[in-house]
Amino acid sequence: MSRPAEASRRLGDVVVQGEDLGRWVTAQRYGWEQLLPAQQWILENTLGLQAAEEDKQPV
């Protein structure tokens, strides 16, 4: 039986069902404008996420 979440070998990385949650969160923040309003609301109100600031987004 596998655990729901297990830490990878690097400190601070969390992988759930093969998905690196840190990378997923970063992708959601950088792709904020492509999300539907309902998706934005869920991320804001359940996880406290917001769009990445303009000056912090990759070029």
C-alpha cells in the first residue's frame, strides 16, 4: 500500500501520485490568466494562491 504523499530525496519537494506539487503550484500561478474564474477562486480560497506578480514571471 502506498502513502498518499511521500517526500522525494530533495528537502522541500513533495510528490503526490507522480506530480511535483511545487512545480504544479508554480505553473498555476504563472498561467493564472488561462485558468477559468472558478479555478482561480478555488486556488485562492482553498490554497491561498494568487497570480505571480508581473515582475516575477519568466520572460
